[in-house]
Amino acid sequence: MSIAENVARIRREMDAAALAAGRNPREIQLCAATKMNDADAVRQAIAAGVDCCGENRVQELVRKRSQDAYRGAPVHFIGHLQTNKVRQVVGAVDLIQSVGSRKLLAAIDAEARKQRLVQNILLEINIAGEPGKTGFAPEEVLPLLEQIGNFPNICMKGLMAIPPIPQNPGDNLYFFQKISQISVDIKRKKYDNVTVDCLSMGMSADFSEAIRSGATMIRIGTAIFGPRNHT
């Protein structure tokens, strides 16, 4: 199937999942995870109607921006971001989804201050407590937000999570519901620099469960572009 056909199929599945949960399908955005896909594939996804593009690697972001690959859609950074590469990302993307440490938060704020802008971010939550993954522990989130005003050049727009790879349908439902509850807890309070507009969770294998649990954005790579070529 073509990229356009894949996007249309995913949209139908998104709509079905939203309606099954009593939600408006227009509430959910489709982020094309463009890792290891070239500029032409990115352009095809944008033409097919994805809401935004998510890049995992700084070098790919820089190269594809130079090729004008993202014209017509916002670009987000969704991968692990090292502090020494923050200057290449801040101001170059509409949203940094993968802010998973205080050190990275401070580095983004400092670079945004240098550039005289406010950078939109999501806090990445290590929702399953996996040792090999970055992200804040769930219990760290509310105490962190009490101090978020110390970073005036960031705006925290919501949460992002990458649960474990599911082995069976429904395996991640618990984690999706847990992250959704954290977002509800945040909305009950008032913090400086915080608007919880975005709940980014769900990928090719589990996005229907994520939508049923309250996701406002899903990140889809393989189901749009096909298996990645790792050679």
C-alpha cells in the first residue's frame, strides 16, 4: 500500500477508536514518526494529511529541514535528546516531546533564553519504570511542576509516554490509563508555564487503546511508512 493509503486507513481506525470511546475524532492528531525515512517519504505523508512530523534524530532533523521536507506541517522532536545537541533543536521545532530529565529541561530553557523565545515541550514519563528508558517517574511529575516556573523560557504543553512493546492487544491499556490520570491530576492544579493540551501516547501496535484512554496525539511510523530499513 502507498503512504497515502496507509494514512487513510489509520485515520479510519483512529475515528473508530475515538467514536468507541465517545470522543470526537477531531480531538486526536496523527504524528508521522519519520525516523529513517527520506525527505520524499515525509512529503508524501504530509500530502496525505498527517498533522505533524516527529523526528527522532538530530542529524536527520537538520538534514531534512535543509531539504525543506517538512513544508506544510509542524515538526516535533520525539527522540532522545542529548544536552549537547539542544541548540540544534530549540527554535527549530514546534514541540520537543521527549523532555525526560531536569538537566535537559534546564538546558532547553537556557538555550531558549539565548534565542529569546519560549520553547514548547512535553514531559516524557517512564510510565512502566523501565531501566533502559529515559523519562520522569510518575511520582516525580507533580513535584516538578511546582518548580516549573523556574524555567520561564519553556511552556509545558502536556505529557508523552512510550510504554513497553505490547505482546498482545490490550497489554498497554493499564499504562495508558495511568498516564491519562496523571494529566487529569495536573489539570486540577494551576502551575506557571503549564497547559496540558497534549497527551502523546500510542504507536503503530497500540494506538487504538491509547485513543480509548485519552490520547490526543499518536505517533505512527511503521504503519505509515512500512518496516524501516536498518541497513
